Amino acid sequence: MTVADIFESMDWSPAPESRTEADDWLDTHGRAFGHFIDGKRQKPGTTFDTVNPATGETLAQVTQGTEADVAQAVKAARKAAKGWAATSDHDRARVLYAIARGLQKHARLFAVMETLDTGKPIRESRDIDVAKAARHFYHHAGHAALRSETMPNAEPWGVCGQIVPWNFPLLMLSWKIAPALAMGNTVVLKPAEWTPLTALAFTDICTSAGVPPGVVNIVTGDGDTGAALVASPIDKLAFTGSTEVGRVLRRETAGRAMGLTLELGGKSPYVVFEDADIDSAVEGIVDAIWFNGGQVCCAGSRLLVQEGIAEDFHARLKARMAKIRVGDPLDKSVDMGAMVHADHRANVLAILERTSGTVTRGTCPDGCYLPPILVTDLHGADPLMAEEVFGPVLATTTFRTPAEAVQLANDTRFGLAASVWSQDIDVALHTAPRIKAGVVWVNGANMLDAAAPFGGMRESGFGREGGIAGLGAYVRPAVGKALAKLSSSGGAQVVLSDVDRSPKMFVGGKQVRPDGGYTRPVIGPKGTVGDVGVANRKDVRNAVDAARTAASWAGSTGHMRAQILYYLAENLSARADEFDARLTAQTGAKGETTEAVRHLFRWAAWADKHDGRTLGVPMGGLALTLNPAMGVIGAFASEDRPLVALAQVIGAALATGNRLVLVAPESAPLTATDLVQVIETSDVPGGVINILTGDHAELAPHLAGHMDVDAVWSFSSADIAATVEREAAVDLKRTWVNDGRSRDWTATDAAPFLNAATDVQTIWIPFGV
């Protein structure tokens, strides 16, 4: 018998991990837990069981949080917020460092507890979950120490409500608590109903690390407890979970002037080109889809294989599937453990029953287990290709060309992660940034680190966790004064032109009349200045369609975009007297053209300078963050400093490669329509800027709810912030609203505009031999 024969025929012996330490900890607490509020463990209230899914045994009783419990925790966090925010950067860093050290010292306890509560293999809990949780606290201890240097004017939000899922309870806790504490916030965290134990054990680490009372509070319970937390007077909400719940949270928090980040579901493509290292790609897909039993939001659940290698690839994959060991999660030789709960197992099987594909299954024990599953012969509309299964089910299809691969990869409402496999660096790096996903791995999968931003596009949510980008979610934007309500005044008519102008808007590079045929007068301090059209839903649709067809603008060079913005500024400057007079007639304000020109010049300068980052991650290779344009931005213009604000919005949107559907300021709409003549003479491609006039409150639901709009900004004096945020929930598009507050339009604060105009895409590129 050869050595190769021995390797092929040998089997793994059991290698059980002792659970004694976890059982001792549970017994010490009587296996019954109350909440952790204001630095103290509360007595258990009405409880429910938390169960080991691998065996069905009850591990402990955990308290069901009530509205009163949540209110008590939020009150404690509010009381502690001022003192924690005032704590020196060094002292906050020392606390986060101590938490990281505590997690490392008690790594075995947390790994075993996580496996008992979730059913995931002990190797994953030990080598990934606990290790990366400690890494997040170490990394953010550094951010805490440097906060006054890297973010000198940053202010914490205050009290952060945080809701984490059941698939990575401890790791998701670290993703949320570490940056919140580093930036000076306090926290009320609700762990998942099915997996609360490591969050409760984490409170011991907080106590020993010197976290002041009230800074970290843990309230356990089901969805009703989470709803109570969302409804409570918190300042910022961070949620990781399903897209359906994320949509509800976006609606429920609309108009509350609070921070919100959502890390939601995914249907991540795993693209394998014919020149890929097939054996490596097979091993990669094993990690991408069957890690944690496929109960991973970024799981590579859609396998796209180039036709020329599909038969060979699937044959090798099936052979590899047959060797995946499913069984006792505490056995260190096991590859896949139990599903988290019997109800979830049933949900996965229910979706699997709806497929028309050919199903190949591995083997697994009886009980709350599922084997690795491969489904072939699928069409694009099959439920397994479209819906998030959140289980060990891999759906696969084929493609012929790189263009088709990108088209299939993007044929989803999600946009969380993707993998691209090719030995041709040109193919890999041409494909990766074209996939609409927040994280793209080249020749790898599931590479994550505290220094690298993680988060989604499209219906996979918004906001980032990790790295510099993740810190922005935990600092409060500047708040201006309350805007005055719009008012109109009558008087004698003022005529500024010998020839009456037809009230037109600007769509797709052409001046167009309003669809409904309605117009309204523009009333200035001394009377009627002119007329403008009143846009309706169809006008919004036409403007968005025009912007969508101008997609090539995003692929233009920064240099070209800069030249066009410089040209806009030049042509606007040549008509300064006319624009100043028109603005004064409409609002009574002094001219703003000089200031507007200055800002257009600034944004022209920014067009080729909004760089990404090279990330300091522990790997052989590079991790990069890119800043892709959002796409089509719908914007409601400001009544405050109208021309300067228009220049800022147009400049920021165009400089970063976006197309714009701009609703003119209601009090000074002629300033926006006059800009049409400047745009037409400045080489701006048709559809890149579209200008509508009309009532902001009437147009807000149509623009914010449009499925082809990628982001909505509102600087309006009208009360439309809640409408914009609520309607944006339909496809979870990004929003930036003023909540009825002004901003300093003369300021040169580029960061808020750059953050709102671009997304963050992290691309991992391992290399070496």
C-alpha cells in the first residue's frame, strides 16, 4: 500500500473538546440569567430556554426582556454617556485593550460556549469567532487611542442600540460594541433569542476590564424585545439580520434623526473562470458555502462556472462533498455541525423542496443536521438562485463570457459579497470591481479582518463595519439650525426679460415642458418674478430613466469629469451678474455666484482625488477599498443659499461619477432652471444632470421610492425627511437627509458629500507562492 493509498483510505478518529469549563460557568450562575444593566447582573424574570441544537438539551434559562427592561437599560446608558464620551482617548483605549486580553484569556470558555449554543464546529468557534472578536477589540483600541488625531472634531452619537444575529453571536457583538466604545458611545445590545450565552459571558469580561457601569448593557429576549429597543429613545441603531426585518427598521426609524446601519442578507456569486486553479476553487467553495453550515450572510451560495470546465468542476466538487464530515460540533475532526435550530432547518428544507434543479446530497446524522447540498441544472428564476437560503445549499449554473459572468453575478437584489477565481490577473481584476457587492474576494473566500470594511450594497443594507469606514457610523454629523418654513409674498410683477420664458425643466439633455402642463408663479419680495413648471410622477420617471441611460459617466476618468466641472464654473462665472440679479429677485438675498463658482472649482479638484485605501490586514497580498459612485442620486435642493447649495450638490455628485435628478429649490427655482443654459454649453453629457421644478413634499415619495434611484439627498425646508427615509425602505437605498436643519453651505467640508456620493467596496487580492 502506497502513502497515497493510505491517505485515501484512512479515516478521522474522534477528537472531542471538553465542555467542562462551559458547564462550570453555567452552573456557577445557576443556569438562569437576567439582563446586564448598569454594570450589574439583574435577577432573572420571565425566562425561556436556550437549547443546544446538536443534542436538544436545555443549556440555561434566559430572561425575556420587556419594554420596562429596555427602558431601564437605555436610561443607564444615557446616564453613562456623558462621562464615557469625556473619558480620555488613552483611557478608553486601555479598556478596549483589556477586553481583547480578557477574550484571549478565556478563549476556550467562549469557544465551547459558542459551539454549545449555536451548533457550529468547535474549530470554527475557536479559530475564527473568538480570535477575530479579540482582534476587533485590539484594532479598535488603536482607533480609540488615535481618535483626537484622526477624527479631531468627531462627536459620539450617544446611546447606541445594537441587535445581533444568531450565526456569529460573539463576533457580531465585537463588530458593534468595539467601534461604538472606541468613539465614546454607550451601548444597549440585544443578542439573538436562540444564542444569548456568549453575550452574557462577555459581561464578565466587561466587568474585569473596567468598563464603567452603564457603558455596556445586555438585554436578552425575542423579537418583541428588539422592537422595544428600536422604539426606545436611542441615538443610533445598528442591526445585522434579514433584509425583511431591515426594511421594517428603515421604516420605523424614518424621520427620527438617528443614525442607522443595516447589514442584511446576501446571495453571493462565486465566479469560476476556465483558467482557474480548479482544485483551489473547489476547496474555496467548500469554505464559501459550507462554513458554519451555510448560515452565513456572505456565503457563496450561487456558483457560476464557465462552461468549458463545468463538468470537470462539478465532478471534483461532488467528490469533495462526499468527504465533508457532519456531526458532533464539539468534535475537532468535524467539518459541519448542527443547524442552529430545528425551525431554521425546516425553513431551509422548505425552500429546497421548491427547486426544479437536480439535487445532490452528502451525508449527515439524524437530528438537527443537514448535509452539504449541491443543486445543478437551474434556471435564473429558480428560488435557489434568487432567494437567500441561509443553509448548506449551493445553487449552480454556467456562463460563457466574462461579460455574461458579470451580468449573472449582478442578477440579484442583494450585493453583500462575491468571489472571483482566475489565474489571469487581467480577467480577475477586470471582473471584481464590476460586481455590485460590498466585498469581493479574488481567488479566495470569507477573508475578513477588523481593518477591512464589511457591508453591503443594494438590499444587503448600508453602512460599513470595520476599518476607518466603520467608525463613521458611530460619530454624529454636524447639526445646524432649524430651517424656517417656506413662505410666499405678493406684490407688483417684476419683469427681468423683454421676452417671456416658457417654463421648462431639463431631462436627458433637453429642455422639456412638464408632463401635466401645470405651472406656478415664482413670487419674490417685490412680486412675481416668473413661472416654472410643476413636475409630477411621470416627470420623475422620465428624469430617472434619462439618468439611468447615462451610466457611462461613472466609467469616465476623474480628469474628464474635472474638466467639465471647470467648464461649468467658467460659464457660470461669465453670467455672474445675471444669476445674482435673478437670485435677489426671487429671495431678496445677495448674489452668490462667486461663492458657487469657487465650490465648482473645489469639486473639480476632488474629481480625481477621492482615493481608496490599502488596508493593513494580516494576509499575504493586498486588501483594497475602492469608492464606486452610488449611481443615480435624487436630490431636493436647499432653500438656504440656493445657488451655492446647487453648486455643492452638482459638484459633489458629478465629481464622484454619479448622475443627478435634482428638484429645484421651491423659493428660487429659476436659479436652477437658468443653470440649464450653463449646463448645455459646458459639455455635460445628456442625462447626467436632470432638473425638475415642483413641490418637494409631493415629489418626495415618487423620487425616494423609485427602484432605479440609488440614493436620495434632501436639504429641503419642507418636512420630507421621514417620507424620504420611509419610501427608501422599498429597496433599502441610501439616504442623506437634513431633518429640517440647515448646513453651512460655504464650508469646505468634503467628507459628508464624498461619503454620501460613494459606496465602499473592499477587494481582497491574495498573492504569493
